[in-house]
Amino acid sequence: MALNTRVFVSDVDNLGDGRYCAGMGVELIGFPIEASHKRYVSPDKFKEIASWLAGIKFAGELYESAEVNLEEYEAIDVLVTDNPALVNDLSKLGKPLIFRIKVENNLSEIEQQMSMLEQQVEMFQLEFEETLSEETLKQLKTFTEEYKILIAGGFDENSINDVLETVNPEGIALKGGSEVSVGVNTFDGLVEVIEAIEADEWD
């Protein structure tokens, strides 16, 4: 399965999400790997899930502390945080770093933050709660000409392809679903968006 853009799915804590993402062509899935997180994935659970998956990269999500033994998560390819205080330490661990930014203020402030962190951060994930306006899309387009950006939120299955065409981001970010029982997941819009960006095999 091929998709029209790179996709990162965060907050994965079960094999069902992992297998679905791998089968649909998602490039990267993220696991919360600090014990304080409500969806914490232990080293043993991570190894069990990762052993079933092929052709997909793994991210370790860290939001409160950089104290993690990556040797216990040896298949981790990328690190993710939203905490500026952790950037320096995480950037020294030898893994590409994705920095998540919740967009609440104007985008000029976001640009300043990205400029300050760009030497240590591989990619920025910009998270929106409100639907992306035409003006915001134009501003994001200027950002993607300078930074590698993942867009999270602000779109749905009906608007995602227009967003991709207008902004040309590095990719998009989605969240995994809760496993309400073994093998049964609540994907909360993830499936619809991924199906909307499936590449036409005849292109």
C-alpha cells in the first residue's frame, strides 16, 4: 500500500494499531516509553509488538524526562518530545528528533521557536485544533520551504488532500486508537484520513 505523503502515527500501545499502520503504508509509529505516561509501552511490550511488524520505523515518545535506556528499545529509530527542556539531552542520543508544537498563538512565534531549535531537531510537528484557514495554509507553505514539518490536526478526510497540495509538508501526524478489547480499536478518524490519501496505483 502506498500513501500520498509520509505518515507518523503516535500514541501506539497495541499490536492492532501497529499491524494496521504497517499494512496501510504508514512510515513511522510512536510508542510512549516513559513510565508516567498513561499509555506507557514497556521494553518487553515494545519488543513483542515490534517483532510482529516489518517495513515500518519506530519512534520513542518522551515528554517529561530524557532518562531512558535506549538499549532496552533497540529498534527505536526516532525520538519525539514536546518539551524544550529535553531537546538538548535527547539530541545527543544519536537518533533523529521530532519536536511537537501545539499551535495556540500566532505562527510568527512558532517560526521563532523552530529557528531556535532547528540545529537539534530533525522535524517539527505542528498541532492544530481548529480547521486550517486559507491564511494559515499560506503561512505554513512558507514554513515548509525552510523546515521539515508534519501537520497534525486542522484537517479531516475531506480536506487532507487539499492541505497536502497547498502546503506540501514533509508529512502528517495522526494518533493511534485505544484498544477497547483485544483486537478491537477505536481509531477516531485515523482510518478515514489514511484511506483518503491512498495513492492511485495507476498514476
